[in-house]
Amino acid sequence: MPKMKTHKGAAARFRFSAGGKPLRMKGHASHLRRRKSARSRRMYDDTMPVSKADAPKLRALLPYGR
């Protein structure tokens, strides 16, 4: 059976935690950045888990993630 291909757009945007959960970054982080407070800018630095509905689709795009 041939190797499965990784979706490179998804690979650049998503990571997997050590336990295998898919993680994403928050959007709108760079839009109007100077106008935002320092506290709100810091809140964009964290990764968040992907919703449970989107996780199976993401695993199809990233077959060699954990």
C-alpha cells in the first residue's frame, strides 16, 4: 500500500500534544495588533485544543501525527 500524504497546509497550522490531541492557534492575532492591549495580545500566544467535531477530519489530513 502506498504511503499516505500529509496535507502541508494543515501541518503548518496544527500540532499534536504529547497525548495525541490536536492543537490550534487562535486566529486574528496580527490584525490591528497595535490597538490591542498587552493582555489581549498575550492571550493569542496560547494553543487551544481543536473541537471534537473537527478532530477526525484533522487526523485524515495529518495521518502521521500522534
